[in-house]
Amino acid sequence: STSSLGVIHAMLSNMFKIAVNNDLIVKNPCKGTELPIVENVERRVLSIEEQKYISNYVKKESWQFYEPIITTMLGTGVRVGEVLGLKWEDIDFEKKTLSINKTLEYRRLESTGKFGFEEDTPNSIRTIPLNQSVIQALKRQKRNQNFLKLQGNWTPKQGFETLVFTGRKGQPQERLYIRNMLIRLVKEINEYESQKAEKENRTAIIIEPINPHALRHSFATRCFEADMPPKTVQMLLGHANIGMTMNLYTHVTEQKKVEDMQKLDKLLLNVV
């Protein structure tokens, strides 16, 4: 992003400036350089119709293993590393809340030099209130895990025994797991819709590809569409500042501005 490039440029420029002062180099190579202009890529957001379609489709028996994590991500806006790092002790069914206090990472471990899973601190530690659909999805996930444990192949990794979303043997999952699952889901939905549309002699409604972050963006968009205060959305998403929240969802706020002006116009017409 443009802001990241600016930070990197400032750091490098300062380092080279110190190098010049210490006679290590003759000239600061950052002087006179121009930062490239990075165009903002429009973020993929599910429309309400697409979200309903996906939510209904994953109720199929063939998708019941994956439905809880999709519903949870769509209903909380948590990052993929945060949802994969969730443990059952982070969920309070009585208070109907979910605590984000860790993120699951798959990387080279300093202790062994090999790749493996470890917990890290998230960008934001926060508590998210849960709606009824997410509560029910988490309870279904609990039942799914209990069923898998009864099959006798449950071999969770030490230190990750209470993860909420795991593989079929209780193992932690990589981020790529969710990305690939969403690719398969959209592909299957589009094939199903194409066949259905052909039988009904109509144009098929094709869903464009989505990634895990699209579920987070969709949650935020639904929040704005529901007239939720930006400060509340910021806290739910775990953004460091309100500006980050507003900049990400300008497409929603622009639309809301038009709608709000139309409301004002109607009000003024009634006054006159």
C-alpha cells in the first residue's frame, strides 16, 4: 500500500543518512527518489444475495463440516489467523461472547528451525458479542468434534488440544486450508447454479471468487448497512484507528451519504 511504501522509504532514508554521516557511503540513494502511486484495489465484498446463497448452500450435508467456520467468520469479521487460533475457553456461551486473544501462525520455529504451528499476539485483543446464528454454529462445531472423537482418530497436537476449528483428526489448520475450501465452495456453487439455470432456461447467477478476507469485509459491510456506528465497527474488527476502518469501507459510506441526503431531502419537503 502507499502508506507502507512511505514507511519503508522513510526507514531506508534514515539508515542511509546515518551511513553518509559515518562515511560509509558517499550519497543517500533515497534522495530524489519518487514513490510509486499504488492504486487501491477494490476489496471483494459479498452482496446480501451472495451471502444468503452461500449461507444456505453450506447447510447441505456435504458441507456440514465446514459450515460452522464460514458462519462464524461471516458473523464476527475475525481474521483467518484469529478464527483458526480460537479455543473453546475463548467462547462464553452464557455471556454470548467470543474473545480474540491469540492468532495461529504456521511458520519456521526458532526453537527447532522447522516449520510448525505457534500462537502469536493478534493485532487487537478484543471481545466480540455473538449473534444467535454464530452461537448455533459453534454448538454444531462442538457436536462435530465430539462425533469425530468417537471415531477414534482424534490426535490433536500438544498445546492445541482445545482448538475450535481443526482438521478431522483434531490437528490445527493452515490459512491455506480456508482459502482452498472457499475456492472449492464457490466452484461447486457455480456448477450447481449453472445446471439449475439451464434446466430453468434462465441466466445463471455466478459468484465471483472469494478469499477468507472477503468474509471479513462482508461482515464489516453488513455492519455499515445496518447503520452501526463506525466506532463500534472499528472495535469489532480490531482496527488500530477509526481512519483505517473508514478508509477500507468508503464504498459503503459513499452510498450511505447518498441515501442519507435523500432522507434529508424528504424531510425538508415535508417541512416546506
